[in-house]
Amino acid sequence: MAKIVVHVDDVEKVQMAFSNVQNLLTDLPTSEIFMVINGPAVTTLTSPSWAKFMTANPQVEVDACQNALTSHHVATTDLRTQIVVVPSGVVRLVELEGQGAAYIRP
């Protein structure tokens, strides 16, 4: 089983990240996949596209950076309950890579 972290910090890369994750799940269905969202990309987390993606892929953990949420004025209460809010996206990336996760950035 592969452990993979997909890092998304750019609004324009969200759809590509969705596609990357779908491809990973198709070819490596037993993978443990994490998506770490920080930077301006956190502003997309309240959109219907995330709701649809997360409903279709409940096995994917979506982590949102609290620092980015704060700086982009996104309230944690506006996020889906499945989203894990982490204090720092970059620290979460380091943790996951330290646990052997392969890093992907669309």
C-alpha cells in the first residue's frame, strides 16, 4: 500500500489535484491518500466541488492549514466536518513525508 500526500496551494490547481487523486485511486486503490491544502487554495474548500469530491472519495483525508484559513478569512465553521484542520500545512507535509508519504504537487 502506498502512502501519498497531494499538496495544493494554488486555486488553479484544485481541479488537477482532484484528477491526480482519481488516477491514484484507480491505479493504486489501496493507497492511503492525504491532501494538504494551504495558501490561497483554502478559499476553495467551501465550494460545492470539494463537497462532491469528498463525498465520492471518503477514504481521502483532506487537511486544511489553519494559518492559511486565518490569513484568507475562511472560518473553520464553514468547512465540511470531514476536513481536518491542522495548525500548519507545511508542518503537516513534513510529518507525512517523514512517515514515508510520496509527495505530489499538481
